[in-house]
Amino acid sequence: MIDHFNLKKIIVVGTCAGIDTNYKQHDIIIPNLAVQTDCTVRETEPLIKTKFNVEIDLSKLNIKYNTGIIATQDKPIVMWNDYKILKDNNITICDTEAASIAYVCKKNNVQILIIKGISDFPTNESESTKELSHEEQYKIFIRNIPIIMNKIYDNYLNKVI
């Protein structure tokens, strides 16, 4: 798409899991750093390899926003141990695509802006079962999708295009 349409800027919007508990469900985050956390062998390498990091310039945004670090990996954050690893690495939010898109944009000299809304936070499955914990988190995620997408559309998207 970048080559075919000669894109200069890509805006990624959507939902994400919350990691930083200073935020809450429905909060909108515009990350200033995107990292990939599934490009590593956790047993022998650091979770975050800086060669895959993408710093996002937000200096031209003329809106009030929350910022932080978005991590991308190839699975949703459901299990408590995965959540703790991200929290221990100062991750703000996590999704399954934004940092990968940001990396492709960086390699192609295309601007990127990521706007994500927190749909859910992982829950400690030791308080029930892994299956029940995942099912409850999924219900919360589904319920919050339209709330978040409307909030992004109504309050952010028209100001950054």
C-alpha cells in the first residue's frame, strides 16, 4: 500500500490492552514509542530489542493526549505472567499490530500516528481459572470496542487528519 498509493502518513486506530494501571478502561493513548516484544527469545535475550523500536514524533500534535509505550506481540495479553513481564518493562499498552506497522513505516520513511483506546486489563487467573479469566476479559473487550472507537472518532481523528 505504501508504494502503490505513495503514502506519506499512516494513522493506526483501535483498541488495546492496558498494562500501566495509571490508566483505566476507555482511556485513549497516543504512544511516543512503539516496541515489538515477540522478536526475542525471552530465555536468552532482552524482551525489547532496540533495533525494532520506533520513536514517534508527537511534537506537532495540538491536542491534549496521554502518551507512553505501546508493545506489539502476536497474541493478546490474557495470561497474568505475560502481563507482569510487560509491566516490569514499563509498557503502557499492548496490541497485536501497531509496532509492526510503525516499523514498516520507519523503514519506508512514512510518518506514523497511533491512537489506541484501552479496552481491558488482564486479570489474575489465579483468582478463578484461566478459562474463566479469559472469557470475562473477552466480554469486556467486546463491550468496549464501540465505546472506544466512537471516542477516538469523535475526539481525536478529525483533529489529526
